[in-house]
Amino acid sequence: MNVASRPVRARLPDSDDGAPEKAIVIRGARQHNLKNIDLDLPRGRLIVFTGPSGSGKSSLAFDTIYAEGQRRYVESLSAYARQFLERMDKPDVDLITGLAPAIAIEQKTVSKNPRSTVATQTEIYDHLRLLFARVGTTVSPVSGEVVTKDSPRSAARDILGAFEDGTRFYLTFPFPEHGKTSVRKELEVLQARGFFRFLVQPTAKQRQKGDAESVLDLNETPPEKVRLSRERLSVLVDRLVARHGDESVESRIADSVEQAFSEGAGRCIVQEAGTENILEFSRFFERDGISFEEPTPHLFSFNSPFGACPTCQGFGRTSGIDPDLVIPNPELSIRQQAIAPFRTDTWSKHFRSLIRVAADHGLDIDSPYSKLSDGTKEIIWEGKDDYIGIHGFFRFLEKKNYKMHYRIYHARFRGYTTCRDCNGYRLRKQALWVKMGGLHLGEICELTTADAKTFFDELTLTSHQEEIAGRVLEEIRKRLKYLVEVGLDYLTLDRLAQTLSGGESQRINLATSLGSSLVGSLYVLDEPSIGLHPRDTDRLIRILEHLRDIGNTVLVVEHEESMMRRADRIIDLGPGSGRFGGNVVAEGVYDAIVSDEESLTGAYLSGRKSIPVPSVRREPHEKHMIRIRNARQHNLKRLDVD
């Protein structure tokens, strides 16, 4: 490498024996405080830029190398496409060659969108939507049974599976209902369409006497003589006998079911002869009287009106009563007046009502609110007997909001709370009825990345499901693995992107880049190890080495010693900051930097220089302390800190 910004000095050893065949060649870099720097950076290597703050590391890595790579990419697009992209000025440099498409991963929270989460930023959510749409199982909230859409062939198999060999049964479809049309008129229309036989159910009294169903034949009893309610009638399509292993019987059943679907508005009823054993089939996606939405990717998108909860519009939170304001200290008991709105003389009558209800139903009012059972809390919030309940009390205040003092008192307890309709899952109820591995999509997003990785690693699919969604599941597992490896195993998938720190956002972008599996690219990172525990730093370095090994060039602005030790090349800028920096002080492998006498970084790495630990510490003053009590934001567990 040639350094043109200072007198010629002995060249430090490269990380390999000779000059690289392919290199990023930089000549005359003068961006910001850079002093006419010339460099040859080998491609396909992990290169660390280090030096004092303000020495020009970011000016070289981001404002020169990345900026030129991005500018050239934008200029390669059409004029129409360029109008939608930010215009980038050419950096102050004489020549740069050998650049690959550049990707910058900086320490800043990119997204301010209140809908953006860890799962959406890493594209895991898109794959989850596709996975649930393809192989998710819709479960009825009434019976807990799986919801299916029947076909003639599947119905035929289910019928034969439900009946023993030789069982006689009727195959019918429901009697039509067309507004105020009489039974006689309906019978005449059906007769004209070729249906002459109808299954008649006995009344309750007849069934008690042992009477069974009967068949009404219009050839024997004309429509005008029929005196039966439509609820007792169904249109008979066929009378059959179950024969297991007989393909002709199964085909006949399937043909009859198809006719019943066609004539009976998509419904078919099968009844075992002489019993009340009835099977119902439908070509619609329904169960227990509920019509369900067939799973599609849009159904699981909280950014789409089709999938978002209609109450909170997909945000998961609504403006309403804030439980933390209603019960500001959950360590108080009900008897100690934990419920703040009922402490005033005006509304203390509701507190007395609650005490009476607690006595009648044996509720615990002396334990802290935080330790009460869910059933007790439900009574406190929803009310019981003559106790109005917290929600009922605020509904009363809303009705009286034309009075100013009611509005003011109500406003004291308002805030953003979890949506009561979707429980903060953001999706409409139909989407939450679709499950996989016992969990719906909202519950999966509540998991941390580590727990989600374990869940999907242990999730097993049938061979048919594997053929449909095996590739999608593999992609989800891969991206979760990258998130855990970059040290973000504690983040939940539904964590809002705008609440992440700069370092967390950078590592999420790094995991996303890993998931895209790009090769031949130039990655530029800004201190990715900041805020990481040493255990996680090693995992991060392995990921950067993986990026390099698959054919990418990785440039890292970094101060971490372990990162420098494993770098292929180190560029040390300095010697000072601002106008005193901008020079390449040393370059080469780690040992070369440590032994270089002019490198301030090398002096501290080698131990020649150090920052002494103060022998005397200032004593904290009681009046000048910041006190934090009961901190519980995100994953904090009610911390008290002085």
C-alpha cells in the first residue's frame, strides 16, 4: 500500500505474501479531514478502520468508499428511477476503482414507522404470513375442532369412515328457504327439478315414542296435501349402504355429495337410518355455524385493512383507560384502596360496593393487587352484582362527558392501552383462529428470537406440508439463527423498531443482510460491537467472517481489540482528531499495528500506554442522586435504581 500523505516510511507487512490480484484502489482521498490518502484494499477480506475519534475513519469508510459505490449504482439506473432516489454528491477523491455494490449498516434507528417491528424489518414476518397461509390450521373457537372445506371425494371417505360396513344411510341436502315462499311452492319447484323424495324427521314427542325418520314421496302424496313444517324436511338425494373397499360405492357417494352441494347451496346432510347420527358437510370454509376466512397472506398482515384488527387498525394499542394510572401501585391491596378512581369521597361508594361483593363471593381484598387471581381481577374490572366495575365506571363517565368535571376526571386516567379486541396481537380474530404448533401468529411474535428459533427447530410438518412450505420454514429458521448469532436473542419479534437502540438496529440490518445471502458485495459497518457483551462479540465476528468467506468485502469502523485481532487488514488513521488526523498512521495485520511506534492504537494495544484507574473516587451526594423506582419498560422487571 502506498501512503502519499506523509514522508515515505518502511512498508508494513501485508496480510498475505503478495499484492492482491483484485483490490479497491483509492487515490487522492480528501473528503473532510483526509489528507490526500492513497490506499489499495484487497477485496474479499475483513478490513478494520481504527484510530482516535475524529481521525477520519468514517470519512474514509462511509463518506468516500461507500458513498462512491452507492453513487455509481444510482447512476447506473434510468433517469426515471433516479428521480425517486436521494441525490448523492461525488466524494472528494481523484480515483476509486474495483468497487462492488455497497451496503452501509450504520448505528441508527432507520424506521420511525409505528407499525415496524423486529419481525417485519428482518422479513421474518413476511415468511410467517406465507407459512400460516399455506399450512396453518384454522381451529373453531366454539368447539376447538379443525375447520375444513369438504370436497365430494373427501366427504365420501369421511362417510365410509364414520359408518360400519353394511350401515344404511340417507344422503340429503337442506330444504330450501326463499323468504316467505310456502312449503307447497317449494315442493312444487323441487318436483319440477326432479326431486320427488324427502326425508321427514319425527317431532320431539314422536321421537320419544320411538318413531324414526320417514320418506315422503310426492308421487304418492302431492305437494298440496303435505302438512309439514320446513324444519322437518330435507331433500333426499340417495339411499345407500356402506361397503368398505368397494370403489363403486365410494364413487356413487361422491357423485351424490356433488349433486347435494350443487342443489343444496353447498351443503350436504348424511343421516344413519333409524338413528339420530347425523353428519354435515359443506364445500364452504365453515364450522359450528361460523363462516371462516380461508387463510391467505393478506389475512395475516396488520398493515392491510383485510388483516388488521378493525378496532386498533393494526397498531395493537388504543386510546383508552390506562391500567397503570387506575392502579398506580399494584403492591397495595383492595382494602388499602389500590383503585385510584374510587379514592375520592364522590366515588367511594363504588369502593364500598366492591367490599360487599368481595364478602359475598369470598374475594381476597387483603393481598397485593399484583398477586390476585385472574378471576378476582376480572370481577374488579368488569363488575358483579351491584358493583359497577372499573370499565363500567368509565363508561358512565363517558355518558356524562357533556359535564366538564366528568371530562376532567375521566382524562386523568386516559392513555394508550392494549387493544381489548385483539389483545395487542394487531390482527383480526379470523387470523388468530389459524394455528401452527398450538400457537397463532400473534403468540409466535410474542416469543423472543431465541424461543422462536427453538419453536421452529422443533416444529414438525407432515410430508405433504413439508412439500408445500419446507423452503419457507427453512428460511425462517435461517433468519432466526442469524438474529441469535448477532446477540439479539433477547428481543421479541413484535418489539417496535423505533424503540431499538442504534446498535440493535445495526445488528438487525446485519442479520437481514445475512438472510439475503448476497455475494460479491461491499459491506461497510459502523462499530457493530458497541454495547455487546464479550460473549456476543465473538459470535458477531464469526458472522462477519462468514460474510467474507462467501465472497464479500467487509469494511468495519471499530475499536474492539478482538475484532482487530481477527481482521485480515487494519488501517490505523490519525495521529490525532480533526485537522490533526486524516493520515494513515499504520496499516497491516494486528501484530504490525502493535509493533508500530507511531500508532497510538498500537501503543495502547501493546500496553506501552494505558489509562490509569483513579485511586480516589468521589463520594455520591444524597441530594444529587437520580432515583428510578419500579422501572418496567420492555423487559425490565420493576427495577429500583439510585
